[in-house]
Amino acid sequence: MHNGRGSAGFFLAMVLFLLAGPLAAQQLCDYGAEGLPAAAHLYDPGVFIGRPSGGPWIDGESVARDDSDGEGIQFSFNGREVTCFLSRDGVMAGWIDFDGGEQGGVDFSQAADNIIPPQPVRAGYNSFSFAWPEGYRPGQEVWARFRFSSSRQPNAVQSPAGLSDAAGEVQDYRFDLTPIALGSFEAHPENAAVRLEWQTQAENDNLGFHLFRACSEEGPYSQITRNMVRGAGSSTFRRSYEYSDSTVEPGKSYYYKLADVDYRGRMTMHGPVRVSATAPVDYVLEQIYPNPFNPETRINFRLKEAGKVLLSIFDLRGRQVRRLMAAALPGGTHTVSWNGKDDNGLNLSSDTYIYKLQVDDYEISRRIKFVR
């Protein structure tokens, strides 16, 4: 009997050991990005840095392979304030590797790197101010790390490295502290217009862009964008933009500057870039911007040579509702405005319409949406 009870007990212990071993090995954590000092918190889907309408932005993993991207973290225009939305009360700390890893890898080891000392935080939005180290100049990408824990103990987020046994999240974020990190800004001749293209590597509180043009590098520069080209706000992803300037004269050279505008209305200029406009090689009817529009828009078209031009608006049933132009025009670029009214001067209803350009025997049309 004694030996039987002993054998049964041993067998039960072995079963528990075998069951517990794999479970322990699969303990889920949230890790920082690969290649950075190893840091992790125990995974709890209710403990995250995110947004009021979303989250969690983390996944529980049993190995360190998390690729954090800064969701729910926003830096101000001046790069000296950061706001995070937190899912619940807890403690938080943050670091920026201001030297960009130039000293042999990202380490967050300098005293000035600790932009948010470990401290209690409340659920919801939390904003923090910090100073740049003496001599620091933005303009290159750096790493930021944020640790948030549901624990009430600051030591849960005391260090930028190490495993914490409290539930939480590690967010790693590679970015530039300037409002936008401009990747490129180019101008290309395109028939009788100039196509302007630019890319941003990242954006921070970026409301949008305006473009300015001059006939000489010294200026003066005049704004050519009637409506702002909308920016992405805050983004860590590469984004591409373009604008077509159809008001140029063939054969002339122009200089362009790009201005980004932040949420406070502050403007930063980039450029200039130089380009020479060429003559049109075809008939072109441009897509209007913005689309949908209200209360008025401009329709731009280009003629490769002189011709008799008809420009009209049709509804989707094919009925003409407005004739905008019927005239003989020279080759080049032309612009006509439309205010959403029909031939009788009455406001049309909100709907999709077709604007059609006819030049002699050539015809082209595009869709346009009017919103009252």
C-alpha cells in the first residue's frame, strides 16, 4: 500500500511537471524591437499604449521578436513634448538615444536620454516635456523607447533594459524630432505643366503643404496652391505627394519651394528646386483638386495647338447641365472655374458629374463630385 501510494504520487508529480514545463516556456511577454537592448513586460491585452478607439497594439510573444512602431505616441512640433494615450493607471518611463547609436549601438545609457523619469501615470492622455542635450541638433533618425506597466512600483520601468514581472508594454519608435523628415523634393516638366513630387520619411503634427514659385532663385516667391495639400499629421511611414502646376509658360524656367505647415500654423520652407517648362505634346484634361469640391473648383486643361474648344458638365444620365466654355483658344494651358451651378444659375444637387473637354475631333472626360 505504501509503495502503491508512493508510485501514484510520483506519477502525479511527473504529470504536473510535464504540463507545467511547456506552459512556463510559453509565457507571453511584450518585447522591445529586435536589435535594441532587450526589454520585456508580461503580456496583458488590457495594458497598452494606444489610442482611445483602439488597442491593444501589442502581441504576446514567447520570444523577443516584437517590432514596435510608436502607435499612440505623438511628438509636438518643437520635438520637446510627447503625448501618450494609456489604457489604464500605472507607471511609465521614456528614453531617446540622442546620439543615434553613434557610440556603438543603441543603449539609452546617457543621463540626458531619460526624457521621462519613472513616474505614476493615469489612464488616458499623458503629456511630458523634456529638454534636448546641449549641442543636439535634429535632422537624423533616432530611437525612442517607452515602458508602461500596470504596476504601481516605479522600479517596474526603472531601466530601459530587462524583464519586468509586471504586466505592461514596451514601445520602440524610430523617428526624427523635426516636423517632417523630407526624403526628396523634385520638379519635372510634363507637357506644358510642371509636376512637383516630394516624399516624407516621417511627419510630426504636420497639417499639410503649400507650394511657392518664383522666376529667379532669389525670389520673390508666390504661393501657387489654392488649397493645402493635406499632410499625414503624425506618421512614421514614408509618404508620397504630388502637385501639377499648369499655370507655367512653355520655355520659361521656374524655382519652387515646398512649405510644410504644422497644427499651429507655423511654416517651414524647403528648396528651392529649378525646372524649365516645355510645350504640350497632347491634349490634357487634368483631374481637379480637391475632389469632392465645394463651393468652387478650377478645371485645368492643356492644348497642344490652337483649336475650337467645348468644355461642359454632364450628369450621370448624360444630360448637359452646364456649358462652361465654347471658344477658339490658342495652344497652351487654360483654366475655367465652376461653382456647382447649372446653365440657369441654379445650384445643382450633391452628386457625381462628368466634365468633358472637346477640341475639334478630340474628346476626353473625367468625373467630379460636388458636395453642397
